[in-house]
Amino acid sequence: MQPIPRSMSSLRRAGAGLLCAAALLLPASAAWSQPGSSVKLQVNGMVCSFCAQGIEKRLKGIPEAGPIFIDLRNKVVAVEPKAGKTLDSVRVASEVREAGYDIVATEMVTQTVAQIRAESRAARQER
């Protein structure tokens, strides 16, 4: 066990090391936030509208979160940032995990939630 750091510089180094270690634990598909990008998640475990409501409630608690789209059939959750805001994909994924669901993939996309919804509907109509 390491001794407790006593100086501010030691604390900063320890904190930076923890941050780097935490980043290594993220899945390779986890993306960091980018201005104007939506977060799109592939989620396992969503099976009903109650699941969708629980996830939506958690995501609405994120101050930067704007429109939300949940597609139960394709297991997709998409969140668009509010105008002028940036979403943290790690926080979005964390909220979904804390709601009790498994994240298979996380990506930042330039599409809006409306565009993702339209694609989903078009794909459904083609089937």
C-alpha cells in the first residue's frame, strides 16, 4: 500500500495517475465528448416501455442532455446535447449502467436524435 501523498503536487500526480488508469478501463468503443455530437449507445437488457422510461428518466437528469431516443427493437439509446452544450459520453453510459443495463458499445455521432429516429423508422419499413 502506498503512503498518503502530503503535498499538492503529489496529490495532482496521484490524481492524474488514477484518471489515466480509469481511462484504460473504459471499453475501446467509449468516446469522449465532442461539441455538437450525440451519444449513441448499444444497450442490452431493454425489453419494454418501462425499461425505456427508467433510462429516459436517468438521462433527463443530466443537465446537458437534450432530446432522447430509445429504440427497444434495435437496443439503441441516443442522446443529443442541448444547444451550445457538450455531452460526456462516459457520464451518459454511466447513467444507463446505473439504471441496470449493459452497454455493448458507445459512440459519438454527428447525427441528431431526429435523424437517428428517422433512420430507425426507415429501416423498420424496409423489413
